[in-house]
Amino acid sequence: MAESLATLQQRWADHVRDPSMPAPDGIEARRLAVYRRLCIDSLDSLLAGSLPRLQEQLGEARWRGLVEHYYAHHACHTPLFPQIASEFAAWLATQDTFALPGWAAELAHYESTQQALHIEARDAGHSLQHTPAGSDVLALSPLVRVLGYQWPVHEDAALDDAAASGPTLLLLRRLVDYRLQVETLVPLAYALLSAFGHDGASVDDALQVLADAHGVSADELRAVAAPVLGELCAAGVLVVLTGF
């Protein structure tokens, strides 16, 4: 009895994803191989366009092996092409069977974050028009990402296998002309921005959380952090969270 169309399609898809799976009956192996190569090449091209530095630094053979393994074994959760690089980066961070350099997952995350920020649909948010007060509820602008890595993934130079001596703390912003700008952050600014996050918090609450975490008084921290908060608000990095 001929197999159903659904069964044929499933066997076709399984074999195209992973040629170790049985091929559907009655279809020439050469044709299946051509179809599979077209599918893999399309995914390779899509990911390489989003993660060009990762592809370059891994080298063609290692890169292609990753793409083929991803295609064979990962069921993608998004049908949207612009989001596939982010899903690939998240998948890569969970893999421990490829003996990849430690920087690979971080570089994938950084490049996919750049792409996601470039197409972010939300606007920059509402700037605070006065010096931040304790009751003001602030959040990261939707056009900002605060990132922390062990490797300097924002630099164009090839990355060493050994992690840097200190963390790489970055502020990634999309400007009004859609260009992306990356700046390094001092630890205090990174901690402040992380305390507010995209969900937001009042200035008092964010400072109290940081003070408790570092064993200092909130008043001491406020005195040190006030100028930094003012600069971050003036630059539009921290914005007023509406709805409070």
C-alpha cells in the first residue's frame, strides 16, 4: 500500500534534515541530495549574513558543521527569518559537544543582538526632563541593550581562546539614523542599568537593591550614582516608564 501524503512528506523532511534518516521510497537519491543542499545553503546564507564575524572566525568547515547539525537536530521555534539568528545564538550557548572556543557563543549573542536591535520596532521612549528623583520609575530605552561578556566581542580583531582579564561591559544603542553605537561601560554604570532593566524600577528601589548587594548604605550609593544617573537620563539611555 502506498504511504499517505503526510507520511511521505514527513519522511522527505526527516531525510532532508538528516540524511541518516530513511529516504522516502521511489525518489532518486541524487534529487534528494540536491534539494537538501539547497535547503542547507539557504540557512547557511541567512545565518552568515547575520553572524558574519562568527562565520569568519570559526572557519568554513567548523561553521558548516554547526549549521548542518543545527538544521538536522533543532526544531526552530520562530518562522520569522530576522529572528533565526537569535534562536541559533541561544541554541549555540547550550551546546557542549563541539569543542568550540569559549568566545563563540558570546560572539553569536552579540551579533544577533545587533541585528535584533537594528530592526526593533519600538520607539526610544520618553526622556526624563528633570534630575532623577527617588520616586521616578525608570527603565532602559527599548533602543538600548546592556551586555556583559568575558571576551571583547565588540572589537573587530580575532578573539583569543583565553578570556580577557576583566569583563567586557557594553552599551549598545540604536541612534536616530538607525546606526548602531557601542560604548564600554564602567562597572557602576553597568550595575545601575542592569538594576533598572527593561522592566523598570523606581530610583529608590534600584539603588536599595544595589546597596544591599554590595554591602553599602543606600545614601552612600546615591551620592556616587546621582551624577551617573543624570547622564544616563540626559542621553536617553534611561527613560520614563509610562503606566506608573
